Amino acid sequence: MSFDLIVIGAGPAGAAAAMTAASAGLRVALVDKRRFPRDKLCGGGLTGRAMGQYRAIFGREAPETPMVRRDCFHFHGFGADLGASPGAPPIHLIMRRDFDRHLVDCALRAGAQDFTGRDGSLDPASGTLSLGDTVLRAPLVIAADGVSSPVARHLFGAPYDRDRIGFALEIEHPEVDEDTPLRIDFGAAEWGYGWQFPKHCGTTIGVGGVLRRNPDMKAALARYVALLGADGGHKVKGQFLPFGDFRAQPGRGRVLLAGDAAGLVDPITGEGIAHALSSGALAAQAATQALGAGAPDSALDRYKQALDPIHRGLRQARMLRQILFRPALRPAFIRSFRNSRSLRGEYLRLMAGETEYGPLMRQMARRLPSFALRAIRGI
């Protein structure tokens, strides 16, 4: 079966790619080894940035899925209360099982052809994907098949760098309490954070950090669950996270990588859904432009250029991570974040998509010039 584009992976990045390409008139095959709905480890926070991407790509004001809206964030760091930020740009809290199914349905209604629930083998050189007795062919492929991407492994020999990859564990606490705060704890895991996100059906509690710095992430999760006063004994989900370790070359040949497969997760805010949606749409736009110009080989260069702003932000986030998590610099960060409403506000505006890392870095440098300079130098 012949298509203009094959999209492998039907999470937010893949669904956004399929939606964008199908809406542009391309013949799109949407492939995933799982059927939807399916469970996925994720805090499930739709930031203002993510909601903006959703509206731009899917043409709807809000997803057709249960959501809890919160505009007060409670920050903690390394055992210290860093203060609350009421009246913040809102975040909408969803279950990925519901959200991802909605996105897939939107892409299929736009005209993408459904090949979910079928695993296959890709030959990048010929652009063919074998699904048992069915063979799909297309001049371009977008792989949005997750952080452990089989396509990235095929292209590059490994889907990620094990020395730099992150890892997260998460539970779903079933008790519903409208007074449960939305909470973020810097340092709940080494070079990482914890999250407590209230949902319509319970509370998502998780921790994540750089894998090589966390030899016992289960113990970190247990400590965090106990700190929050939640019951133990829940099913634990685990997942690798790119944590800012993105691929400077987001693909090879006629295969483009999007979302987690391209390493597009912010190591400071944990933002992943917005970058997944954005990168999926950008990859589809690059594919559409390249095919329209009769030059499919140009798609990767077009896509790489379009990703430059996201890559620049992730580089700055990795730089800022030096300030947050180096033990020698940690006390100054705690004082700054706790005592400066404007600094917390800049962080929240970043999550909302109202600003980028440049202003946040300048804010930190103005308050602690020598501190920021040492971090930038990476001591």
C-alpha cells in the first residue's frame, strides 16, 4: 500500500504529525504497536505551552477528555518550602490514556489511515514498513515511537545515551481530594524532581532524575510517597526520559524523529507534551513542503531548521540545570527561588509558553551574577 507519509508511533508527537499531514492533503498511514487507549507514564500536565500547541494543530479550544484546572503551584526544593504561586498561568491535568486516544481519533477523522495495534519492521532505505502480510510504502517516514525508539536504534545503533538518559517512576493514587495541592519538588530524585498532580480520578505521584545518579529510584519514590502521606502498595510504572539529551541531527535520510524519539523533553520543567506536539507538527510541515517541492530528501534539513528554537531552549535548560542541582550552588538557588516572586513568575511564564529561557537566565544572572557565571562555566 502506497502513502505519502508513514508515521510510526501514535502518541502526541505521532498524532500531531498525522493530523498536520492529513489536513494538508497527504495520504498518511498512522502506525503503532499498541491499540488506543493505552497507559503511559506521564505526569499529565498540559501547560499553557502545550494547550497553545494543541489549539494550533487540532483546531479545538480544549481536548475532549476530563481535565482538572489548577492555577496555584506549590514549590519545594531539597527539603525546603519554596513557596506557593497562586494566580499562576493555569495548567490542565489529564490522564494520558484519555488524552492520547482523543488525539488519535482526531488524526483519523482528518484522514489518516489507522494501522494501530500492529507492530512492524522498517527498511529506512526503501521507505517500506512490513506489518505481517501488509507492506506500507512512502517516500518519507516520521518516527515518533518513544524514547526507546526502535527506529532510532536502527538508524544510530542506540535510541539514547545511557550515561545521560533520565528515568522516572510513577504511581496513581486513587483517592480524590479537591484540596490536594499541585506540587513540584526539586531534588526529590538526584538531578531531578518529584510531582504531585491531582486528577479527576485520583492523584499522579512520581519522581524522575538522571539515571546514573539514581541507583535506587524505587527508594526515592517510596520516600516521596511517604512524604506526601500517600498509601504505598500501588502499581509502579517506569519509563526512560530524555531530560534534554536531544539529537542534534533529528533523523537520517528520509526518516525524521519527533517527540521523545528525538530527545525533546525539558530537564527543568519536565515539559514533554508541548515539545511532542510541536515537533510532530513541524516534521509533518517539513515533509509536506519537501514533497510539494518534489524534493523529499530536503525534508530533514527543513525539519532541523524548524526545530532550532526548541533545541536552543533545551541547551539553555541544560545550562540552568547546573544552577539547580550542583550541591555547591544549591543554597543560592533555594534562597533565590524562595525569596523572589518574580523569579518564580518567570518560571511559570516559561511553562505557559509566554517566555523562553533567555529571560529566565537573565533574571538569575541579575540576582546572582557570580553564581550564574560559575554555573554557565560548568564547574
